[in-house]
Amino acid sequence: MKNSYLLGLDIGSSSVKASLVNAETGECVASEFYPKTEAPIIAHKAGWAEQDPGMWWDNMKLALAAVMKQSGASGEDIAAIGISYQMHGLVCVDKDLNVLRPSIIWCDSRAVPFGEKAFKEIGEEKCLSHLLNSPGNFTACKLAWVKENEPEIYSRIHKFMLPGDYIAMRLSGEVNTTIEGLSEGMLWDFKEKKPATFLLDYFGIDESLIADLVPTFAVQSEVSESAARELGLKKGTPISYRAGDQPNNALSLNVFNPGEIASTAGTSGVVYGVSGKVEYDPKSRVNTFAHVNYTPEVTRLGILACINGTGIMNAWMRRTVAPEGASYEDMNRMMASVGIGSEGVTVIPFGNGAERLLQNKETDCSFHGINFNKHGKAHLMRAAQEGIVFSFCYGMDIMKGMGMEINKIHAGKANMFLSDIFRNTLAGTSGATIELYETDGAAGAAKGAGMGCGLYKDNNEAFGSLKKLAVIEPDRSHSQEYADAYSRWKEILKKVL
């Protein structure tokens, strides 16, 4: 009997990944990403960040071709396609579905003033009770920026969409989006349970620019004849799941129910908890979105604490501070020679644009407490990883203040979770047990597609094969040292702010 496969695509800002999962066993049989060096981000001005959506498509084609070759699968063997994507981006197309300008991506902060003005003029209570957030720096505000600053381009917009919607459009020729997608753009009204027309009306944006709504788990569209020819897929293959990268990361770790927590630490870092009741942070430092299994009838919300400067800071430390040619493993070995608290060196790691955790302030990264007579590279590198962990814990403290319990963190064994120091510091400071699993966003999206096309009856069947690789318990014998270092970090952050 021929194998049936599920294809998952993960459209990141650093790379695009494709994974092929055996539908019957749940095993990932092939996985590949492109480009092999970090994808470029265009920054014409400080705080700006754009990417060409065509680049995502080109890298997706390369990754897809590689997994098909690795697995020996053909287009006929693929039962369904799922898509995960970088959140909050803006893609604008004309009536012929041509892209009108580069995508304004998640870490671009130019729209912050638009969100702040809307929050004040519409009213904080109305925004928070309907959107569960301030309009902030999300997709709706990025579109408002285009309307004001690029009116000629705005006048030609037929539809706007998120990065994953764009890839689905290229696959199918159809433009659609999900409630989860609208919620991450501040375009879903949780009180009225419909698109947030009041925010569109405030910005003077026509509701017709919103893509058609489809369920997160369903046959949303099918691979077109032209895309099938270009990619070697079968015409009519269903695209049956789509979600932003953080809700999808939670799905990949089988985090669906209230009280369950997922975390990731790639270019940016995230702690993502599922809630069964409508909750929001009055200061919008953490954000509440529809989770993958949210429906207007069933409340499942993802509360997300995001830190922009996570893996990107560790990469900067490697390029700038570590000895030339040092690997991340070499860095971790060097750091191990330095004790908890980095002998007084503290790093505030917010050097990658406006931070929601800090109410959209841009503080830049800063180092504190350096003594030229006793501190060296190892201290700086350890302090950087500790600073990243403390920013995670700062976000978790806000989530706890909203009533969420955090006793266990699910994460993939990847990116910064490969570092013993990062993992032990997070467990030791937060007091939570960390469970590491063998999964990734693309493989998760593939299984989401299996749920969407009906191959799996529920998430437990889809993720029954998920492999637990390690458990990290908090080291209670050093809890005071972790607490002291975190306390010092918070005091310095207060002064920086």
C-alpha cells in the first residue's frame, strides 16, 4: 500500500521550512528549510522591517522540492497541506492578485503611533473589551500607515492579508483568511463575534478589503492547476489548516486546553498560554488572540508574551562578542564557567524594535555592571542568555497576574532550548517544569492539515506520536541565586524605562 503524506509549510522571517509527515504513523519523514543563511529583512529606516513575499514563495519551492526528493514522495501522495506563518505581517494585492509593496512584517514598529492614537480616541475600554488588546502595532495599524503614507498604493488594494494567507493564495488562486488570523491583526471583535468594523471605520478602511473567512480546520481551498504544475503537486490537493506561528507552535506541542503553556525561543521568544475565558492585560503588554480551536461558540484564547530580541540577540553575541569561529555549543561551554547571575553583569535584551512587553517602548539593548578587572566574554554571553530568560519571566509574571497558572512549559528541543544554561535558568527562575518535545512548526502544520481534512478525529489522535525528549525540573538548591539575579534585572529595567 502506498504511503499517504501531509505537507506542512512554515513561513518564517528567517527561513521557510517544509516538512512531510506520514499520515498513518505521524512520523516526520523529511524536513528542509531555505535559505541556508538568514533571509534578508529590508530596513529603509530605523524601526522598519519589510520582506518581499515572492522570496517566501521561492524559498518554499526550494524546501518543498528538497523534501519530495528526500522522501521519494510524489504530488499524488500528499493528502493535505497546512500552513504556519510569521504573525502580524501585512501583504497587499491588487485585483489581479499581484503584490503591491513589500510586506511590512511583525518586527516593524512604524505603525505604533497609529495604534496609540486609535486606542486613545476610540477609547481604551472599548478596544480592550472588543479586541482584547490595544490596536498597538498590529496588521490593521500597518494598513492604516499605508493608507496615510502611500495613498496611490492603497487606492489599488483589492485585498490585504497575512503572510500565510499569501502562500495559500499562491497555492490556490483564492484569497481567504481565518478568525485566528483576523484576531492577530486586531480585526476580530470578540464581543460582537464578527470582524472589527469599528476599528476599520475609525481608520477609514473599507470592510471589503478583508479576505473571505474560512475555518482554521477545514478544506479552505485547493491547489490550482498552475500551482500544481509549478510545484509538482496534484491539482485539487486540499489546503486544510492555517495559523500564525505561535498558535501553531502550541498546536505542534498538543497545547489546546486552558492552563496549558507552550514556549518557543527562535528569532523572537514567546510564552503562550491557553485560556478558556475572555481575559486581557489592561496595559496590552501581553496579547490575547483566538487560539487555533477558538470558535464563536467555544472560547479558546491564546495569551501571548512576546520578546523580540531572543535568538537574534544570541546570534548577535556570537557574531560580535564570542571568539571568531565559535559555535553556539562553544559559547555554551564558555558560559558554564560563570555562575548564576553572571557575577553582577546584567543585560536588558530589548534591541529588536518596539516591545509589546514594555508597552511598545524601544529601549535598545544595554549591558550593566561590567567591571573591566573581572568580567570577560563568558560573563557577557551568560548575562545575555539570562537577560533573555528574565524577559520571559517578566511576561509570565504579567500572565500570572491575569489569573493564569504556569507550572509546566512545553517546548520544542530547538533554538535556544538547546542551551542547558537557558533551560536551567528558565526553570530555576520561573519555578516551572520544562518538557521538551521532538516537533517543529512545519510538522505541526502538517498534522493540523490532517485534522482539517478529516484524517484525524481530534488533536489527541493527531499528536499521539509526539515524542518527549527531556524534562527539566527547577533546581531548588539555587532558587535564591536565580531570584536575586532576576530581582536585580527588574530593578535595572525599571531605571531603563
